[in-house]
Amino acid sequence: MQHAADTGAQISAGEKPNGARAKRALITGASSGLGLEFAELLAAQKVNLVLAARRREPMEKLAADLRRKHGVDVVVEPIDLAAPGAAARLKGSLDERALQIDILVNNAGYGLHGEFLETPIGRTTDMIQLNITALTELSYVFGRDMASRIGIFGPQWCSRSGTVHRKVLDPRSPPHPRSTPVDSSRKSRMF
């Protein structure tokens, strides 16, 4: 608990001094690279975080640093988002703890280099599972929840949606007004 200097009231990391709930962001791929940068930028703005990636140790270190440096609440969720159904499991885990996501940063992903026909097909399908399927599922399960809270659910949401890779999903102002998951998957073709 922290004390609000101007009122003397106690507030938790999940609240703002005026009693409003602080925003919470889910950052996938949060154990390295751009995920670290997104976490630092959002924590500096006093946004509470959920960090999701396969490797627990780097996320725990980052979480401790962000808590100390910015005083935000940080939850670590080790999960392999390339596994089928991972997005629904992550959403269920957060729902069980009443952690509401306001900002989704779909940062998890990777690319393969080399000749397509010389790359084992399992590596390629794992990449597609993470870069396209998990991304779409995360956008869907968390996007539906966000949209329902701000009242833009239904046909207008469907026509305005888009899967956003390495960008913040904000259902009030998606970056590609007519994009659909099919449009995004077309951009991922190998041939």
C-alpha cells in the first residue's frame, strides 16, 4: 500500500489516487527485445502489466526492476503462446484472478531464415501458430472483452477490427479500419 500524499488515504498499486482503476497492459514476448522496451515505456506511464512469454526468469527480473523503478503492479505469466489453445488458457488464468486487460501488445513472434523447402515443416508451422494463430486468438479474446467494456461490440467492431502485430490493440482506434485476420494472414504467405 502507498499513501496518497495529498489526502493521506491508502491506495494499492491497482488504483489511482482518485479511486479509479489503473490501466493494465498485457505484453506478449515480454522476456526480451522489444517486449522489454514496451514494458519499460508502459510502466513509466504508471500502467500495470502482465508479462507473458515462455521464459519465467527474465520476466521475473524485469518485473522486479519495474516494480522498484516505477511502483507498478507486474504479473508474470510464463506460457508458450505457440501451443494450440494458449490464448484461451492465458485469458482464463487472468480472468480467474480478476485481472482486466485494457491494452494488448501482441509482441510475441519470430521469423525463420533460409530456404523454405530445407526448413523442417514443424518449425514453419510453429512459427505460423505463434505469428498468426495465437496473435489472432489473443486479439479476439482480449479484444472482445475490451470492446464490450467500451460499448463498441457488434458489426461496427467486426468491420473496424484488425490483428495488430507488435503494436498496441486499442479497439477505439484500430490502425487498419478495414483489415481482417484474413488480410493479415495474406501478408504472411511464403510464396
